[in-house]
Amino acid sequence: MKHLLSAGDLTRDQTIALLDLAEDMSDVNDREIKKLPTLRGKTVVNLFFEDSTRTRISFELAAKRLSADVINFAAKGSSVSKGESLKDTAQTLEAMGADAIVLRHSASGSAHRLAHTDWVQSAVINAGDGSHEHPTQALLDAMTIRQGVSKSPRGKDLAGVRVLIVGDISHSRVARSNLLLLKTLGAEVHVCGPATLAPRSLADANQVHFLLDDAIEKVKPNVVMMLRVQQERMTASFFPTEREYSRIWGLNKSRLAKLDQDTLILHPGPMNRGLEIDAASADSKNSMVLDQVRNGVSIRMAVLFTLLSGGAN
Ligand code: CP
């Protein structure tokens, strides 16, 4: 594996190998000295053209825990403001010795473009490209679900696990990558949202729902993944008001009470508390939000190690 661009590029075996390796990495993260020498001498560039808290910091931490050097590039304050292109920026950073480029960009397809032209020779990791994909988010979500269901008789196997993804599906790279990866792992994935934001083309027709109460009743989900309403990507009015959105598609205390007591609540963050999720749900015992963040470091260690050491072919 040279790059990680899409969750759909991963086979089941490659996915399981990455999830198992991430569990080993999480043992390292629990040690007093959280460091391995494995990527000493390698350089990882975080090339971020869009804002990020979780993804950028966890890639930085992951690279440092594997003893790689890290360069953090944020478009704000760089020569991008003088008009420098993605190609020139990436080539400039590679000329300084990058072995891996972790790219977040508002343009869908930007990571593919960087990887599949002769612009750079580095390994390219897609850290979110527009509304298209966010494969490491899907991997950390799968790791979190595996941990959450591992005490049930099914163990770590996600085959047949019912996942309900709720909200702004259309603009969500998290939803797209999760649909691909969870399908590879055999999970039953349903989506729910306003008809304007939950296109039937994304999933099988019987797995698209338009009302959250109905979806909870029909699907009986083991996992509810709430998505952020991405106002910044909306060019039109997709729902009447925030209050209406919250009333019909928001996860709140009364809907939480309708879920099975073991149902896992996921949200990729950042959360719009009071819009797609209320505080009672976000802070409930079912909430895996901080587990997702913690697992993000381990997953990114596994991905960097695999790409830069030539593993999981
Ligand atoms: N989940 C996620 O991608 O969060 P950030 O935008 O903070 O990186």
C-alpha cells in the first residue's frame, strides 16, 4: 500500500490488519514512555488547507510517537495567500524531505490528484477532501465500534452490526468513508436525514430513512453515528430552521431513552451541541466521542507505520 486515499481502496484483510495494529499502538499510548523508534529518520508533512483540531493534532502526535519528524503546514499564514498552488506547495515541502504528506483540502479529489500525478513521490494520506472522503476517520470509527461491541458474543466481528448514520449525509466525507469501510467489514449500514441531505444513491433504498424516530424503531441500531450539520458547505437552504432540524433529526434525551441501553453513540466532531446532538446524549454513558478521539492517534500511528514501512500490501 503506497497511499491511503479512499476507505474503498482497503480490502477486508488490509482493514483488519490496520485495526489490529492500531490496538497494538494503543498499548504503546497507555505506556509511561509513549514512543517507538520505528519511523526515525522519516518526515511527515501535515498539509492542511482547511481547519482541523482532531485530525491534524492526532497525525502530529502519531508521527511523533513513532519518532518521525513532523512539519505542520497551515494554509492560513502561508504563501497560499499569495496564490501558491497545491502542486507548488506540495513540491516545496517535498523538496525539504517529506516522506509522507497528510492532506486536508476543501476540493474533493485533491488527495487523488496529488497522489496520481507526478507532482510528488511521497506517500499521500487523505485527511479529508471536501465532501468526498475521510478514510482515517472511518478506520477510527470502526476501531471504536469494535471496542464497543467486543464484549458481546460477536466479539470484534462487525458483520451484521446495525449502524445508523444520521444527519447531513450529502456533505459528509465521514459518512461516505464509513459507508465504504463498514460495508467491507460486513456491517448493516442505514442512513437517515432530511430528503434534501440524504440521497438514495448513497445506500440501498431500504436503508435510507427520512425521520429519526422511524429509523430508530425500524433499524434498532447497535450504533448511532450523528453527523455535524456542515453549514459552511451549504449553498442553499436544506431544512427550514435549526429548531426544525433539531426537533426531527437531533439526538436528544427522549430519543436516547428509546435506544437499547448498549447502543453506542458516535460523532466525528466538532459537535454542534443543541443542533444535531444535545448535551445529555453527547455526555451520556453511551457516548464514544472521546474514545473516537483517543483511537484517532492509534489508527494514525498504524496508517503511518504501514505506509512508511511498506506493510499491509
Ligand atoms: N473529525 C474531524 O475530522 O475533526 P477535525 O475537523 O477537528 O479534524
